Amino acid sequence: MQVSGKIKLINETQTFGASGFRKRELVVTTDEQYPQMLMIEFVQDKVDILDAYKVGQDVTVSINLRGREWINPEGVAKYFNSITGWRIEATAPAAQGGEAPATFETTSIAQNEEPDDLPF
């Protein structure tokens, strides 16, 4: 899956536990009628790819949706979702909206100055 939009926030890398698990969060604001601010996690060796990007940049992020179950101490199941990024590419604003419309050169020659050789 992919998400496209503008980078709103890039957090610093966080390290957890004795294993040195690394995580870095990116927030992308989508460009649609009702823009969404989506927090996307990059983990382990993928945290470093965010160094090449900055806030305000238009990007397309390749993601995986992850879900997990947790049983609380009372025995009730709780469910959590996360969005994990694994690739990010800069996109030009014009590429998202399509190509710019063609422009045509106008002429000052009046229509009746040219010969009309059409049969109708």
C-alpha cells in the first residue's frame, strides 16, 4: 500500500530496551477533501532513510498495516493497529495533480484575412 501527502513532522529516533530496538515516527498529511494526518513508524534499519527528507516535502510512502491482540490483566482482548513504512520517495507537487495544462499561442490575425478554402 502507499500513502501520498506532505510531511508534517519527523520525530527523532527512539531506542528501546537492551536489544536496541529503534523506531522513528513520520506524520504525513494527505491531500484530499478531508486531509488525514497519518503517523507512520519506521523501525530498525529503516529509520535512517528519513534523514534525507524534511518537513513540508511532498512524498509517497510505501506502508504495511500491522495489527495485534493484547489480553489485559482482566482477560479482555484489546486490539491495536500500526502503520509501518518501509520506503519513501519524494514527489513533485505537479506530479500529484497531473501535468500542467497545455498553453496555446494566440494570434492577432483576424479570421477574415486568411483565405477560406473550405468547401462548406
